[in-house]
Amino acid sequence: MAAQQWTAAQIPALDGKKVLITGANSGIGYQAAVQLARHGAHVVLACRSAEKGELAIRSLQKELPGAKVELSLLDVSSIADVHRFAAEFLKRGIFLDILINNAGVMALNPRQVTPEGFERQFATNHLGHFALTGLLLPSIMAAPAPRVVTVASLAHRGGKIHFDDLQLAKDYKPWTAYNQSKLANILFARELARRAIGSPLISIPVHPGVSQTSIVANGPGSSDLKTRVLFTFAKFLTQSDEAGALPTLYAATSPNAKPAEYIGPDGFMEMKGAPVVVKPRANALDEAVGQRLWRVSEELTGVVYPPLS
Ligand SMILES: NC(=O)c1ccc[n+]([C@@H]2O[C@H](COP(=O)([O-])OP(=O)(O)OC[C@H]3O[C@@H](n4cnc5c(N)ncnc54)[C@H](OP(=O)(O)O)[C@@H]3O)[C@@H](O)[C@H]2O)c1
């Protein structure tokens, strides 16, 4: 398999490339930013918190003096803010070579609703990134070999798209919402890849296995038994945030990466290891569901994609 034992040392020179990473102030997004900047890319860290974003920039510049990094504020759970952000980005008139749809929240309890009326996990993990990618297309498609990487999860396996109650207003369960949003990530990335056939755009879904990041503290915290067992007691089954960023980095930069292939770790139950092509569950390969989700996402966000090829 092309990706076996792939490490960050294999990232090619990225001088002149512009990268945008959502949720880049911690965890996988931050580690991906470090490696991409180390290899010469200009990395825009799109973060919702100015304070956390500035800390991340300072830490990155300390680690890599002279790194080409910048902070741009974005709350990806807000479609209005995604519009503002994209309009400002497009005004700069630059190519976007690599977009990494990474920001995420997990298993929020109790249910939270954004000011626009969307369940927060669905809004952050899927709808915001759907809108962001669509609105940035003029910049993305202007790049010579653009890539869009979308960070999904093993959690997609238990997921279902609840078309009759997408916001889970009738029956909210924290993990049901997370699973749905992460399934949506793969369906979106694969449908984008299908629509981009015949164009230079490569869209790739990835997952980081189980990685030690802030996702638990930001989400269910230690009160959730399933999470506590997995992330605390089964630490030997999990990996660092640096290792968790490798599937993202492989998809973003490897010349062997192919559209729609799902990249994840090669270890026991895909929880840790080197990035390779892995198989999503059948629910993530259902094109009819992917196309229906696409139509609904266009309706909910008001962002309608033009033909890509
Ligand atoms: N860690 C794992 O084991 C694991 C497994 C499967 C998938 N994933 C996925 O990996 C991705 C990265 O998560 P992580 O594990 O690195 O966790 P993390 O350390 O908590 O990073 C998540 C990032 O997303 C940001 N974020 C959350 N809501 C946002 C919003 N509305 N607008 C902009 N940024 C927002 C967070 O910002 P703040 O710091 O401001 O909260 C943080 O920077 C997520 O999509 C997650 O679902 C992680």
C-alpha cells in the first residue's frame, strides 16, 4: 500500500503553497500546521478564539523561527461568520492550495444550538465546513493542484444521517450527533471528489484514530464513561496528536494520495499507526445518501456549489 510507514519526513517541499486549517490552535490542526510550515508552506490558522490562536502562533514561531504562519479568526459553526471569513479571504486574491477542514467538537452534553438554529456538532463539524469549502472555491480552483482534506472519525461507523431530524431536536444523544456529523464528513468529502472528477481538485477524507488532544476536555469531559475508558485507561491503544496529524498530512501532501480514498492509521482497529488507505463502513459509501446530504446542506447553508469540472 502506497502510504505504509509514511512519516512527516516524506512531506515534499511546500514553498509557495498556501494552506488554510480550521481549528488549528490545538491538537491535530496545530500539529498539521507545524509540519506544513516546517516544509515551507504559508499556513493560515483559522481559529475561533483570538487568545488561543495567538498562543498557537507564538508557540509555532518559537518552534520554527521564521515560519510563514498567520492567524485568521473564524467561528466555523456560524454560517454568517463563514461568509464574512470567506469574503475577506477571497478579497486577497490568492490561490488556496490546501484546505484542511479540521475543526470539531465531540459529544457535547447537553445539546447546544447555534444562533442560526443548528445543533452545534452538526453545524461545526459538517455544515460550516460545507459552506466554507463552497465559498472558497474561487480561490481553491485557481490553485494548480488543489486539495481539500476533511477530518472524519472512526465514529462515523455508528453514524446515520437522520434526514427526518438532522438537528436531533426530537431525540438528542451526544454520541448520535457526533457520529452523524463525522459520517457527514466522509459523505461530503467523497461527494466533493465525485463532483470534481475531470478537474484538478482532489478531495480526501481522513481520520486520526484515537489521539490525545483537547477534544475530550472540550466535549464530554471526564464524566462520560466511554470516553474516560478509551482516552484514559486505554492510553496504550491511543496515539499522540503529532501521530494523529499524519493521515491529514499524507492526504494534504503525498503525491500518492487519491481522491475519495479514506486515510487512517494502520494499527489495531485503526486506533493508532502510520497512515494508510482504510475502508469506511458501507454507510459512508452510499452515494445516494451523500447526494441527498449535499442538497440538504446547500438548502440549510444557502451555499450552492457551481459545477466543478
Ligand atoms: N482526537 C481524536 O481522537 C479524534 C478522533 C477522531 C476524529 N477527530 C477529529 O479531529 C479533529 C480535530 O480535533 P482534535 O482531536 O485535534 O481536538 P482539539 O484539540 O479539541 O481541536 C479541535 C479544534 O477545533 C476548534 N473548534 C471547535 N469549534 C470551533 C468553531 N466553532 N470554530 C472554529 N474552530 C473550532 C477548537 O478550538 P478551541 O480550542 O477554541 O475549542 C480546536 O482548535 C476534529 O474534527 C475531530 O472530530 C479527533
